[in-house]
Amino acid sequence: MVEPCLVWTAFFSPLVACLLITLFCLRSKNWSSLIAIGGILLSFACTLWIAVKILSPHQVLTVAQSFHWIQFDGLEIHFGFLLNSLATMMLLVVTGVGSAIFIYSRGYMADDPSMPRFFAFLSLFAFSMIGIVLADNLIQLFIFWELVGLSSYLLIGFWYHKPSAADAGVKAFMVNRFADFGFLCGIILLWSLSNVGFGRTFRIDQLATIVPQIDPHLLTIAALLLFCGVIGKSAQVPLHVWLADAMEGPTPVSALIHAAPMVAAGVYLLARLFFIFEPLTTALTMIAYVGGITALMAATLTVAENDIKRILAYSTLSQLGLMVMALGLSGPMEGMYHLTTHAFFKALLFLGAGSVIYALHHEQNIWKMRGLLKTMPITGFTFLIGTLALCGIFPLSGFWSKDEILALAWEHNTLLYIMASFTSALTAFYMGRLFFTAFWGEPAKNDHAHESPVIMTFPLIFLAILAVVGGFIGIPHFLYPESEHPHLNMRVAIISSVVAVLGLAISYLMYNKKPNVDPLEKALGPIYPVLKNKYYFDAVYGWYVDRVQQGFALLLSWFERLVIVRLGVHGVTGAANETGKVFRLLQTGLVQFYALVFVLGTVFLFIFLARSL
């Protein structure tokens, strides 16, 4: 039995930490960081205890508790939690990986004067993400979905004095609001279609029983509208443009956004509501191809990127595409399996990149780094583990989860399998390019890089261990206890391993001696500028906003000034004013004039009555 107080404690601890920091500790770096770390660790401890109860191999529990929140004629909304094995595993990822990032942040942000504000925002982010994981209805989920959007805006634009950071925060916020409009429409449409059995409802457990009775064509529309939220939050094509710019925030923010909580929320939403998508072939096909295209496109962009954080950002975008593709191929277990292991090694890679940036005084260009494996051995070796895990090298965690997705594509869609395999090859190549350029070889003579403090290296070691053993801890069984543990497809595993090794080997041959100019620039020829300009998505969107949207806004502004203001507001008031001036002439103040008007009115009235008779 899971005590409700454990769930509520795990839920509210980060919020309490945020409030305490905001109200009492905005001038204390030490106390603000300790309170924030204490809040997330308390959530993690409660989650571990919950996991022991729910993920027991002998019993699988689904815990639901809620109370009436909003209720009036025709509409009833609850507030509560729905906790099953899927939600518990996601909660472990959010609070576990989040705890490592919080601890790391105390060292990384030590010199920042706004550190208390940073930890307040970080705690709000954690609270928002936990709210998404636990929500038992779509309205509650949407509220926390938007709160995550607000939190990410505050964290991405944390250094608001930098125009690039402020612009990146606004960009992320606006792109996600555009996507979330479709998400909200999907929620409302699904609610309107659910008038079967229970009556109209937003509750996830009730929707699971109602969905089979809904017209499949209307359900497909609702499902695709819900998928709009996934496209925005998990940065799928064509709304992927905000994710790389989000690197303008502090590196711990990048790790928190990319490793598990924010961008993975879309994948989690698909898995949480998979009962809606499962019977819809059209919707699943579209989802699979959106994911596959995103994975391949992001991987191609990464090979031409030189910023260490942006390389990892595009890598996240590519891996998210693989997860979404898995869901589209009716593989929620495979998608969530990769989400979980990816959280381990991607958090490790981002925090490793942050350690490098910290040591090099905020230098992020990989071409200005060299031999970091010798000057920063802990950071270097843990980064190597994360790199190999991301590349899918046996027996690290990424090998097991990525191969499950490849095996799924092998069985269901040959084209998507080819796209995913090529994506895996590019992943090994660009991660090898990053590692051999920045970490390999002899350090430069004037290089003063040094290892980061223990408070930053300890989370790296913790995450490196998870990246190594994450594939062996039975994650698929915990996620979906009723299903069989997936069996390794040996043919797919061999092909993917060969592809990964080839990608690393090619990158070693090209970059181990660190050429003065990137060999790809010459090899790719006219394709290279296209990759550097990100397929011109930003240019097209910029043109649309500046020319089409602003032009339309200018037209509406002209219509407002000429028609509404001049003819409408000023025209009506002007006519009333002039009419008043005319009637004011009748107010002479002379009794004789009023008597004359009275007599004339009486005469006209008499004539009118006489003619009518």
C-alpha cells in the first residue's frame, strides 16, 4: 500500500523550496541552494519508497487519489494523481536525474550573483514536471504543461541581460504556445466526444474505457491535435527551432531541459495516452514519420555544429525523434525505455560539457579545446562513457534501448529502419568528432584547464554509473510489467554495432590530429552552408513573421485606425456632438419661444389626428 502522504510530499517539496527561497533567501546563495537541493532530494526519497511499493515484481499497483476541484453545470474537474508503473519510472527519472543536476548547479553557479533566483526557478521547474507526471486528468496536466513552459522561459532567459538569451527564452515560449493551442483544442474535442458511459470527462482512467466507443475519424482528429503539444514540447519538425537556441541558458538548465524533464514530456504524454493513439493507424503512421524525419534531420545538422552545447542539443533532438518514431510504430515500451536510459547519459554529457565550459571560462567552441582528457581526467572519462552510451556501444545502456527501437523499425517499416540506422551512424560520427576534437591529443601549452570541484564531478560519476548499468536494471519490465521482456534481435544488434564503430572510426581518422579546418566543410561542398543555416527554417519563419504576419498586422492596424476609430468611435461621437449642438439652439431660455413651440406642436398634432379620422 502506498501512503498518499508520500505522493503529496514528492509533489509539493520543490514548490515549498521555491516559495521559501523566494520569500526568505533571495540574498543567500548558501541557503537557497541547500533548500532547493533538499526539496528535490526529499522528492527523490519519497519516489524511491513509492517505487519499492509499486514496482514490486510480485504486485503491480495503480494508485489513484483525487478530489473535486472545479465543478459547475456540465463540467467537473478533479485535482489528484494517477500513479502506475509508467508514471513511477518517469518520476524516478525526473527526481533522480534532477537531484544530480541540482547538486551540480551549486558548484557551477557559485560565482553567479543571481544564484538564489536560479534555484527558485529550478525548483519551480521540478514542481511543474512532477505535476505533469502525476496528473490524473487532462486539464490538470495542461496546467502543469504550461507551467513547465513558463519555467523553461525563465530559465532559458535567466541571463536576461544578454539579448541572445532573452530572445531564446521568448522564442521557446512562443513556439510552444503555438503548439499548445492545438493541444488544448485536442483536449476540448476529446472531452466533447467522451459523452459515453461516465458522461463528458477529462480523467485519464475514465477516458481509457470510453475511447473504444468514440467514432475513429473524430478520434483521429483529436489525437493529432494532442500530438501538436508533443511536436512543440519535444521539438519535432517543424517546431524544432527553439531547442538549440535554448542553450543560451546556464548549462545545468540545458541538462535539466534535455536530459529528462521538459523535452521528454511529449514522449511521456504519448505513452501515458497511448490508449488513444493505439487503434488509429493514420495517426500512428504520421507520428512515426515525424519522429523519423526529425531524428535524421537533427543528426545531419549536428555534423556541422561547433558549439559543444548545441551539438548535444541537436543530439537530443535526434534521439527524441527516435523515441517518437518508436511510439508511432506502436512501441510505447521501447520509446520510454530509450527515454529513461537517454536521461542518464545525456545528463552526463551536458554536465560534462558544463564542467569543460566552467574550466575554460565559458568557452564553448570545440575548435578552441584540446587534450581535455589529460587536464580534466574525471570529466574526460565520464564524458567518454556518455559518448559511447549515446553511440550505442555494447554493453552500455544506450545499446540496449536504441536497439529495441531499431528492432521495432526492422519488423514494421523498412524505410524508417534505414533512416534510424543512418541516424545512428551519424550519431557515432558527430560524437566522435566532438570527443576527438576537444578531448583527444596533447593539451595546448597555454591551456590552463583544470578539473572541476568535487561537487561537480560527483554527479558526473553517479550518472556515468547509471549510463553503464542502466540497460541491465529491467527498465522495460518496470514500465510495462504485463509485457514480456524484449528479446535482443541479434541481426539488428550486429548491424547497429558495426555502424556505430564505423562512425567512430571515421571520425577518429578525420579529427584525431585536429585539422585547422573542418574536413567536412570541403567534403560536403554546397551542402555545408545549408546545414550551417539549419535548412533555413529560421530564415523562413523570420520572413513569415516580418513580412506576412507583421504585414497582416499593419493592415489590421490601418483598418482599426480608419474604420473603427475614425468612422466608428470618432464618427459616432462626432455625430452625437454635432446633433447636440443643433438641439442646443432650441434651448433659448425665452418663455415666449417655448409657448410658440407648444402651440405649433398642438396645431400639428390636431391636424394629424383630424386627417387620420
